[in-house]
Amino acid sequence: MAELRKYDAVTTIYFPLIDFGATDFETTPVAHAVGDTKYNIDGAGAINTAAAFVHEGLGIYSLAIAAAELQGAHVVITIVDQTGPKAWEDQAVLIDTYGNAAAAHALDLDVAWAAVGIASVSGAVGSVAGAVGSVTGAVGSVTGAVGSVTGAVGSVTGDLGGDVLGSVVGSVASVTGAVGSVTGAVGSVTGAVGSVTGNVGGNVVGTVASVVGAVGSVAGNVGGNVTGTVASVIGNVGGNVVGTVASVVGAVGSVTGNVGGNVVGTVASVVGNVGGNVVGTVASVVGAVGSVTGNVGGNVVGTVASVIGAVGSVTGNVGGNVTGSIGALTAAALDDLFSIDSGNTYGGAVAGSVVAEIADNTSISAAGVDAIWDELMAGHVVGGSMAVILNALVPGAAVDMTLGFTSIVVT
């Protein structure tokens, strides 16, 4: 007889006893004596069993096997009468154990699903309708198709080395390890995605609450809006930003294309150059504009508070008024004002200059001459003036004086 029993577990075996020298079962109960039943574990030697057999009726007997008597892969139980003549024919029961790495079969048949590793499943698994509590060991590979898993899969501790080509309709509570690739569509991910190392080839239709780490590159367009804050963009934004950028706190390295829309808020500072044109209106520039290399083709309608540096040239007209003060004019500037020859200084005014034209074209009326001669002498005390010279005249004395370019001696 052959039996299958769990490794290191108490059990009971059943067997018939046949009358000695006959073929009938031993229906008349026979007495058990020490030594009539022995066990042998993996051929290590026969040992008396702890229990005696019991007649169950109709020639069928039972024997309780202790746990220690099943601590092997193969156990042989012998039932042999020690008296003579014998009361029954010799009997033996062969037992293979299961449920332990040291047993004949490591698979534990007492659980609903195996808690040990399944090396491979080559055929197709049609469906698993019940619940799979857990798979603790590694599932090497599933070559065939798994039709459907209706119940819940508690946890998968090991790695899924192959691909899941079908659909996962229910919820996956968590994936601790790495997911190599997802070829089909992922309907929704409710929990947190720790990291995505590869590329997301398809579209993210729903909302991404936050991206804590760095986003290497976004090759396609972001069609929707970014409602939250983008902490920093280190690389380039190759495409267009069609919507509104509320504010840029950090530095914008360069803007190669055109800014087609308006900048409604404040630009704190522009360190680099603005290579293109500003077509719209710049409401105000609070800080300093370092330099304007090109031309300002349009009009400056408002007020320019001050220009500290040099203004190279003003080709057009200054239509309005200069209300403030001009601090100073250099000698060269005065020469340009009073002389038609820009190579002369103020003292070298020539014909055609402002000074020469005033001298050549100014005349004094008769009333003006009378007013000069009627002017009182008091107060006219500047040395060399006509008033001082006339005042110094002494009757009978000679006076030498120069009027214009003529020397006159009066006696």
C-alpha cells in the first residue's frame, strides 16, 4: 500500500490484515504486541511505533503515526506478527511526505494555493475565479495566456519579468518594484507614482498634481494649462507658450523667438540684450537701461527724467520744450553757437557768427544816444570805461585814450 502524508504531522493510516495462510480479511480481532509495528525513515533502520494498531471492523485496522515518525521523505510502516505460528500475513504501508523542503514533495497540499515558487506555467491558465491570497515566492514565467483573474491578488513580492499584454480592469493597490514597460493604455493612476525613468510615449489626459523631481524633456506640446507653480526650468522651452505665464521669479536665460503677446506684469530686470523689436507699449522702465545700441524708431511720449551719458546725435527735431536746465556748455559748444567756423573759439568770432551779426546789424536811435549822454556819472566806476576817462579830465592837461581801434590824444 502507498500513502501520501504531510511531513512532521500527526496522522492515522488504515490497512487490512489477512488471515495467515488464507485470503480472507482477519475479521476476528487480533492482539497487538510490541514489535509488531515498526517505522523506517529513508532507510535509516526500523524502530517500534509509539502506538498499537486498532481493529476498526471487518478486518480493517488503523495505526496512529506520531509527528516524529514522519520526519523524512519516505517512511515504511511494517505490520508483522512476532508469534509462531503467525496470526496474519505480513503487511507494509509506504508513505511519501509533502509540505516541506525535506519532504518527498515540497508543495503543501493543505493550502488553497502554493506558498512556494512556481518555476513556470507553460500551458494556458483559463481563469482564476477565487481570491489569490499572496504569492510569496518568485513566479519564474507564465508562457501561456492568463485569461482573467476575477478575484483580488493580495500582493506580488517578486518581479514580473515578462509583459502584461492584456488589461488590468480592477485596481492595483501598489507596485513596489519597477514596472519595465506598459504598452497599452493606463486608464487612471489614483495613487502616487514614485518615479518614471523611461519615456511616457502616450498622452496624459488627466491632471498631474505635482512633479517633485526633474522632468528631463517634454518633446510634444502641453496642450492644457499648468495651474500650479513651475519651480524652475533649467533647459530650453523649445516650443511655444500659448497661454499666460503668471510670473517668472528666476532668471530667463534667453528668448530666441518673438514674444507675440503682451507682458502685462512687471519685468524686474533684463540683464542681457533684447535682440528683437518691442512692437507693443512698454508702460514704464523703473530701473536703469544700460544701453540702447540700435535706434528708437518711434516716439518717446512721456518724460525722460535725465540722461547721464552722452547723446550721440539727434537727427530729427525736438518738437517740445526743454523745461529744465542745461548744466554747462563746453568751449567747443560755444564756438558752434557763436561762430560759423567750428574750428574757432569764443574769442575768434568771425563775420557771419552770432556775435558779428549782432555787432554789424545793431543801431542806436537818437533818443538812445541822448539817454546815454544824459546818464549820471555816479556809479560808473569801472576802470577804463568812458565814464571814468571823462571824469578824470583836468582842464589844460593832455589825455591819451583809445576808442575802438583809434588812439586819441586830447589836450
